[in-house]
Amino acid sequence: MSKKNCFDCNNHFEENEGKMLILNNGDKLIWHFYCFACLKNWSIRALKAKGLSDEEIQKTTYKNKITK
């Protein structure tokens, strides 16, 4: 497998240690690799921005387990 740089933390990971995401950037789609830890943090930030409490976020993230 090839090594990828996480777009968020910029650390090096094997492909199986993260996911490629397609993000919309205006009129074009861009592929970015994110490690699993950054994906989880990204999800938590999004849930907080939606107004969920820490308790609700913990229930949601454990229910939907973001794991390797």
C-alpha cells in the first residue's frame, strides 16, 4: 500500500489507516485523504456546530463507531 498525507494533520499514513473524501470546492470536486483520528475530530466539530451537547456527541460517536 502507498503512504498518504492526512490533509488535516499532515502526518503520513498507510491507505488503510484513513479514508479518501470527495469535497466540493465551488465548481470542482477535490479528493483529500484523512486519517481516522482526524475524521473523528472533524465529525465531533460538526456535531458541536449543530448544537449537540457533549453527552449527545459521545452517544452518537460511540453508536456509529469511527474505527479502523
